[in-house]
Amino acid sequence: MIEISGASAHKFISHYHAPDCILASTAVEIEATMSHEVAQILLPRIIASEGEFIFDHDVNIELNSVRKLLLDYSGGISNFYEMTVGIMNVLATSEKNISEGEVYITTFDQIIYDQKPCQAVGIFKIDGKQSFIESSLTDDQLTMTLNKGIGIKDLNKGALIILDSDQNEMILKVFQNHPDIKYWRHQFLMIRPLENEFYQTKNTMNLCKDFALKGLDEMAKVDQVDLLNKTVDYFSEKQSFDQSEFEEEVLASTDIKAAFNSYKDSFEEKHQIEAMSEQFEISKPAFKVAKKYIKSVIKLDRNFHVYVHGQRQEIERGYDEVRGKNYYKLYFDQES
């Protein structure tokens, strides 16, 4: 859990990424009167992003360039300006077709991570600025100027790196407005998800959703929806996940349990996930994220949508020989 309500921004620099990068000559110290407000502009979109990450490398973690620059800075081996120039060099070599734009690099303090105040570095990519009107009234004289600047919604990509967390590695929160852009996470930052409660909850719920919809070819749509509803209820009501308990309460059938475990193996391989934990604390934020993508609806041709939120025993499916069509029969007490 990361809290930024008391965070402040301090050192700040803006470089320009282009085929021939333009590097600012010096960094600035943000005035005390502005430091909190600047942090509240730059940080919310990153903090609202899903999950947490740590640095990674295909060969050796020590070869991760951005991580090395941050370690040298936090250890006093290099200064802030030297670190930012190094970051720009890594960005320039990570991908050939990166769009031009400013890159803000900023230091923060009073970032609360796991209830501990931490220092952090933020890296923000801005592909374009918005025009805005600035007006002032002096001695009954109104003046107007047209300027360009950024707000919270103008940050295209960002990374917040917690420098002094209690974890063995620096923790990152990462944002990008186009999830299909690979270079920011993979070529530039080189990161992987932190395998914490959020990660485990999200992956396990995605596994359960995929299994309900794709894991059993012979399962009727109404039973798929019932399985989805039972999964949501389990994660909503429980504080921790236990696979044996989940299988007993949600899957029930021996055949479905066996199919689930087989599907889990293929799911891990397909998504390149190391063995998923069978026991973990359920992350309620991750549950809310995953739940948004679970739809308890049966779509019938183009005319009807049947939303099912429980009571599977009150739904019957059949085939009308006279009309030559399928049908659903619903039992209920009240109509509203």
C-alpha cells in the first residue's frame, strides 16, 4: 500500500527525448511552497495503476541499467544530474521508434510504503502538452496569455521507484496510457511483477475466470456463470485463499477439480507464471480489479441478456421441439 497525501517533490529536471536528445544543463530545486502540489500532480495516476514491480534482467539483475543508476544515486556514488543523463541514455537505446517528448525526472520524500516514510524517484514521459488560458486582473485591466503545460491526464508514461523500502529490492509503480506499448516496461525499465498478495489474487481470479469460460467444453453457459458467481463470492467473503478449501466449496465435483488443476498447469505455462501459490492473503484491491472483468450474463441471440447473480437452481434450460428453439425457464417470487 502506497500513500502520497503528504508527499513532496524536491529535485526536478526536464530533458527532451528525440533522435538528437536535448539535455537540460542543470536541475532545479522545487520551491517549498510548490513541492506538495507538484507531487499531487505527478503521482496520482501512477499510484492508481495496478500492482507493484521490481527490477529484472534476463541474465543478471546487476546488469539492469536503470537499477544501477538509481543505486549509484541513492548510495552517493553519483549526483542527481548524472543519474538523469544516464536514464536518458538508457531510454534512447531501449527502442528506435519512441515518440518525441519531454522526460521529467523528480525526487520525492514522504512517500508512505508499508507504513514507512520513503524517498523515491519519479520518471515521467510527456508526449504532448495542453494549451491553457492564463488571465490576470490588475487595476481593472484584464490580460490574457495562451500557454502550454501539463496536468494529471497529460502524463503518458511514468515510473515511481521507492528507494528505501524494507523489501530486498526497490519497488516500482508503473503507468502507461497504452498497455500494448512494450518498451517502457520491458526494454527501458526491465521489470517484473512483485509476487505479493495483489499479484497472487489477480492471477488466481484470472485463472478461475478462464477455467469457468474455457476449461470445460461440455459445461452449459448457465453453469459457467454459476461457477463465476461462486468464485466471486468466495474471494469476496474470505480473507485468505486456500486452494483445497476453494475446490471443496466452489468446484465440488471430483472431475471438475481434476480439470481445474490440469488447466492451472497450462495457464501458468501460457502466461509464463511460476507455480502459483495455493495459499495467500486475498488482496481486496486486486479482487475489485479482477471482478470488473467477470460478467455474470448469458447473451441470447441479439434480443436478450440474462443476468444471473445466484440461485442456479431457479433456472432451467431446454429445447422446444415445436418452435425448434432453445429456451430458459426462470423461477422467481417478485417482478420489479
